[in-house]
Amino acid sequence: MRIATHCRLWGRSLRAKHFVVAAMVVTSLLLISSQNANAIPAFARKYGLRCSACHESWPMLNYFGQKFKDNGYQLMNDRDSPIWQNPGYWPVTMRITPFWSRESVNKVAVDTAPTGEQKITTTGFNLSGLDILAAGTLDKNISFLLVPSSDETGAFHFESANTRFSNLFHSPWLNVKVGKFELDSFISEKRTLTLSANGGGYQLFHFIPQNDGNIFGQIGDNQLGVEWMGHSNNDRTRISAAVFNSVDGNVDLPYGQNAYTAFFAASQAFDTGKLGVQRIGGYAMIGQAPTTYLTNAGALLPGTGTGNKSFSRVGFEGLFYVTPKLDFQVFTQHGEDDAWFGACYGDIIDGGTPCTNNNIAGTTLPQGAKNPTWNGAFIETHYVWNPQFVIIQRSEWVRMSQQGLPGVANNYGDIDNYVIGYRYNPFMNPRAGFAFHNEYSWLRQRGTAPDGSDLTSNSLMLGFDFDF
Amino acid sequence: MPNKLQKLFPGLVAAAILALPLAASAQLTQADLDSHLGMESHIANLTGHAKDAKMAYRRYCLVCHGDLGDGNGETAQWIDPKPRNFQLGIFKCRSTPTGTLPTDQDLYDTIARGLDRSNMPQWSTFSNQERADLVAWVKHFSPRFASEKPGDAIQIPPEPEVTAERIKAGREVFARVQCWKCHGATGQANGPSSSTLQDDLGRPILPFNFTEGSRPKCGSDDKDLYRIFMTGLDGTPMPSFADNIKPDEAWDLVFYLKALEPQPSKERAMAKQLALKPVDPNAPAGQQ
């Protein structure tokens, strides 16, 4: 959820912007706090396989790892039930990343600066958050994932908590998951190979236009609901549908009483001979979320949200191999929020949001308000020199095609993000994962600096990423 | 009066003869293996090249089968059954007669099917070409593939219609060729020999339990079952019965084995209707 915070913090109202930018340096360091990524040596210990069997480079899944996940964390070799394990086997993994970084922001509002703003650069050692990944099978075809996750201060939340019933009626097309889970995009931000503050997540997985009150349509955040998923025996064909509360994964239903979102994904892989297997697919997220809340003595009543308005995110994704060592992940998105969200109605429960508008009776939209819409894409390239060394590059762009409110510059809030780095695993065994991670990322957001110009920031990160 | 050397001579000769197989199966070196990197496989229209599978083997297979393909990967010590030693060129799952090399297609199928009740998963996610390359890579570990040709795949006659008579006849075959000695009278892997079985390398091995619902290692359809007992599982105590069971009887045995399995099937339903009892190990021949 860190990029969500990131985007929200990066601009709603001008009033909030000064606070936002002033906190940018600190925030950017916090953003790296929790990768929430799933690379699970507990699986390697259970099955005696190296990380490289399931991960192109951990934590990014390869095709075999995707199939393992789609089978409900099972290899389907009759050794999946925990009854086959030594009673001392404990299906738990922990991941944390100590690192050094240099974070720089071009314009931060500063009282003592002659122009009221200045560039701030910070360097130093830091620590990521901790992920505790407990996952495995409870019995044949019944699996679980539980991820208590903390930020770097030790404040925990449940990033994932779900149970999955796999191969119902002996069919790989009938798998049902209930709880809090990652949405079924085969390009997974939870398993991204990038970690830095400005490049650690996918912007499109959390993008919200400036001054928009919709926090609910973030495909990168784990959600609370139920998912049906089906796949062919060799996983060439995958299809899924999920329904979840429009609460952005937050527990205790803090928002609406009857607001749901649906997420659909489908993909097909093709055998292309020497190049391996290529995959192409699409997704659609369609949902509603509240804009109206009851109050008592002026205070908001959680869970009373009504006045649902709609939003959508649709796009294509693909994983293409140009050579067996070089692949491209491509992801696109067209997004649209209802005009009410664009006018800063929506999430007024979250203390971190600057939107405070409540769509009570008699409220009207500002003159000329429209549905904010945008388009975006990223291309992420991996050159796998060998299973222990991978070079990563990502270029990502988000472009507003229609602003929610009149008078706002067409390119206000547009994003350009570039990342380059490498991960080197000095050893690889079926017990633990360790990678030396070096990455540089650069981010520009149009018109969001304190003076209304472009805000740019960059991160340089050197870390020791390990899990065991 | 023979001198000391003459006295020792018979013993030395015996020792030399006994050492021959050891020398023949001596560990191959990397240099030996590199000399076979030109190994190819041929599966339908595909030609696999060993050299193209090096990275895939390192990524997926090396941890169990080892750098030299000798089954001594870093995980090998922890898992049971142990990984295959490719250098020996002995494979369980074949369509070829016992003692012969498998066809490329056999190895190709094994990679995708995996081996149930072992750590070998179903590597069905590879592209066909990747799998063909891996077959060539597996072959390059054993000098047998450089010097011998694989056997001819056995002929499997068309599967006849299952009948109650055939299931009863299969029960007779089960008793006659003494399947029960290892697999038990009820197919529960509890025959009198079951606890004493060892593979060719002297490691304990269990017979297949037909009643627990697992899939046999070399495939679970009717033809696979037929093939298993007509070719044997080389390297294990499971012999080939090609000389003891006629093709028609083999199908009878397949139907009887299917009747032992817990999954709902025509064979199981018929056996229930017949109220078939387990074979009696003490019954005279032909009087089951």
C-alpha cells in the first residue's frame, strides 16, 4: 500500500501539497518500508528446490512458479499435503532488507529558502519493513497464505490472509480463495524486482489523479473478498474473477456498507519454440465506492458510506521473451473515475487523505466537472545473465486524458518513472534467499511542485535483500 | 607346493572380476561430459540440443540431479526416493524392453509428467523445444546413449472391452505371476517381500500401493499400466513380465489392477458386483 500512500501524498489540494512535499524526503524513505513480496524459501525447504525453480529471479515468478501458485502452492506430485513433511517443518519465511540510499527531491517548500523552496538530498542507512510469510498447504488441495507485515518501525498489519480450496471436483478450473489476497495479475507488484523509494512499485497499480477522492481502485493493494480462479493443466490458459469490498483492503469495513468491486483477469500463453513461452492477457477492475457519509455531531460515522459512484481500470498485460535470457513485461491501463471522485469526494475516513468533501443532500458537482480519465503503460525488461544475476529496467508513463475539474492543466499529475538496477545472488540454495540489490530510479510528476512546476525525485539504493 | 602368489591368484582374479562393474560405472568427469555436448534428441519434428539446455538444467534440475547428473545434487541427501543418476543410463519409465535405453519420447514424457510420490514435479510449463533440449541434456550424461541405440517401443494391442470375465481372469494373472508377493493380496503394498525390497543401488524401495489413490509413477492410464508391467521398471525390483504374460492376459491384469484402485471406475463397479475376494496366496495354481 506504500505507493498508494505515495500517490495520495503527492498531491490533492494545494493546501495539502506543502505538507506533502515537506514530508517527501522522510516519506520516500518510509515508502521502501515494506516490500510485501512473496518469495518463500519455506516452499524451497519443503520441496527441495532452489529459488530459481520458481523465480526468474526472486521474488519474480517464472512460469513454473506461477503454475505452482495456481495449483494452490502444490507441485501436484502427491507430496503436497503437510502429512508428508517432517513434523518439525515450519512453513514460515521472513524477509527484510537493510540498505543504504540517497534520496533527492528537486523542490521542497522550505521557510528559510529565498524562493520558499529548495532541493533536498538525504543519504544514509535504513531498514525496510519486515514481511513474515507463512504459506503452504493445510491438507491436499487446501492452502493458506498469511502475511503479517510491518513497516520499518514495527507497526504491523495483515498484508495477506487467505485460504484457498484448489482443484474442486478434481478440476483445475475450480479454485476458490477467500480472505485478503493479491489480485490476479500475472505481472505482480508483490514480486517486483525493484525496491527503491521511487521505483519500488508500479505507478499504474496505484495511480489516482490529483485531487481525486478514490482510493479504492488500486489493483496493487491486496483486497478483502473472494476469488474464483481456473487454469489449464499446464497453466497455458488462466482466468479469474474476484469480488471484494471497496475498502482498499482495510479491515472492519470503514467505508461503505454495500460497495463492492469486481476484478477479472484472463491470459493465454503460447509456445514459441526456442524463445520459450510467451503470455498475453487482460484485466478489468470495475467497482463502486461511497461518497456520502453520515455524521454525528459533525464527526464521521465509519461504515455508513452511501452514494456509491463508479470507477474502472482496464488494460492488457504481456510477458514476452526475445531470447531465453531477455524478456519484457508490458502493462497498460485505461482508468476512469466518476466525476464525484474527481471532485475530491470519496475517501474521507482515511486520515492521510486531503479530501474532506462529503456528498450530503443538496450537494452539487462543481460547474464543468467531468470524469477524470487517463492512460498509462510500462515496459519492464529483465536480462537474466544466469539464474543468479539479473539486470532490470523499467520505463513507466501515465498521462491524464481528461481532468476532473475545469481549468486544470491537461498534463497535471502526469507521471514519468524510470528504473534501472540489478540483483546478484552470490549463492543459491534450497534453504534461503540472498541478493545484493543495486538500483537507481527517477520520477517526475507534472505540475505538483510547491510552485506548480514539475516535481522530480530520484533514489539510489544499495541493499542486502534476504529471506529465510 | 604352490608359492604364495599362486595361492593368491584365484582370489586376485575374483577381486578383479568383481571390480569390473565398479570400473564401468566409475564417476564421469566434467571433461567426459563436455565431450558429449553435441548430443541430440529427436521427438516428432523437434530436434533437441544438449548445449541449449545448460541454463534450464542449472535453473530447475541441478539441485537434485547434480552438476554431473549423478543424482548427487545438494538436495539429494534429504529426499526419498533419491534423484536419478543419469550417468548410469537406467530409467524406470520406458516404452522399451527391460535392459534397453528409453526412447527420446519416453524421457520427454517423463519430464512433463513428473514422478508422483517423489520430488520430481510435473515440468509441463516448458516449451516443447526446451523439453526436447533437456532430453538431449539428460542423454549427454550417460555414455550409453553414445554407444547404444534405444530399444524398440513394445507393441500394445488395442484395449479390449472390459468385462467381468476379464477382471476375473486378471485376478488369476495377479496370482499366477505372484504380484501379491510385493503388492500384497489386496494391492496394499504389504506382500511378504514388500519390506525387503531394494533398488539396484541397494536402497530400500516400496512397491506401489494400488489402494491409496496415487498415480503410478510412469503414468496412470490403461496403456501406461500395461506398459509398466510389460517393460518393468529398470533399476527397481519390478521386473518385466513380457515373457510371462500374453498381451491379452496383460489387458486382463490391467482391468483387475484398476478394480483395486479406490477411484470410481467401471472395473471397480464390476468387481464389487462380482464380490471378488483378494487372491489367496496359498491356493494351488489355477484355483483362485
